[in-house]
Amino acid sequence: MKKEAVNWPEAVKPLLKKYKGKPHPLEAKNTYQYIVLVVLSAQSNDKFINSIAAELFEAFPNMQSMSQATPEALYPYISKVINYRNKAKWLTTIAAEIKKDSLIPLSMEGLTKYPGIGRKSANVIMREAGAPPEGIIVDLHVLRVAPRLGIATGDDATKMEKQLMEALPKSEWDIGMAISFLGREICRPKPECEKCLMNKVCDYYNNFLAPGAAKK
């Protein structure tokens, strides 16, 4: 029997409601700080990046101060970060071009032209700045969870973002961060499906784990 199609715009509403307004795990206080932290966090752990943020921002409190720094000036604060030399170069280049916090662009085109900022990072920055969404955040958690749910397929972030954007209206494009939180809290590599508010529509749960599911 053919599986009934899921009405995803309706199905994701409880998930969006649960995580509405919840800030990104990177602990930034303003848009400048989010730019710095998302660049540093690539291939790294958010908790670790948060742990080095205070000293870094004490030394470089805004875009103007960062714009006057050399990459080497950042090394003492970020030397334990993966790929820190390149990231220091990217951050000082970004700051030298933007110059002031008030001139930070809040568009996909405006942000992704800078080194170290891809679509995911730009989506995070724009979300936390309260800018209208131009895409959907697809991080490692979304790449794991969205295919389990059945709302998207594959393991390519760009293609998955496009699938999610096509599946949902723009008013629900915060789903990326909501799915990310679900992946951090419940749908981990070893998921706690019985606790998940999405298990009624989840492919993984209903095909493999639900009572009476056909074990494949």
C-alpha cells in the first residue's frame, strides 16, 4: 500500500512552536559576535568556541577594532581552534571590508561574499539578527535528522536546503534551527524516538521502531 504523503507545512508546526525564538547555541550578544563565532565554529564544537569568546571579544569588541588587527594578533585567542590561521585571516579580511558594526550586511548575497561565510553561516547570522530569511539552516544535525523524518533526502547541504525550501512556506523557514535543536536533544546518532514529538510522521520511526512496524 502506498504511503500517504505527509503535509509537512502542518506537520512541522509543533516543532517550530517548541523551539520558536530559541537562540543558536553559539553565545553571541550581537551580529558582529555571531559573524566571528560562526566563522570560528566551522568543524569545531560550539561549546568550545563559546569558552574562548570572552577573552577574544574583550580584545576585539567590535568590527572596527577587528578591522585594525592583523591575523597574527588573533592567534593568542584562537590558536586551539581548528584551522585557526585561515580563520584569523578570514575574520580580519571581513572586518577590514565591513569596518563598522552598523555596516554589516544582512542578506545572503551580502554575507556569502566574505571568506569563511557560506549559506549555513549566513542563515545563522541573519536569523539571530532578526533579518527576513532567505534560506534554511542546514547543519550536521539537520543533515542527519531531515532524512530520518523523510522531509528531505541525501547528504548534500545545498541540495537539502533547496528541498526544505520547496517543501515549506517561507513563514516556516526557521525549521532548520528547530530540526537542529531536535537533533541535539532527541534525534542524536542514537535517537530517543519514544520521546520525540515528530515520531508520528517520522519515516525512521514508523518504518523501523514503531509497534507493528515492518522491520526492514
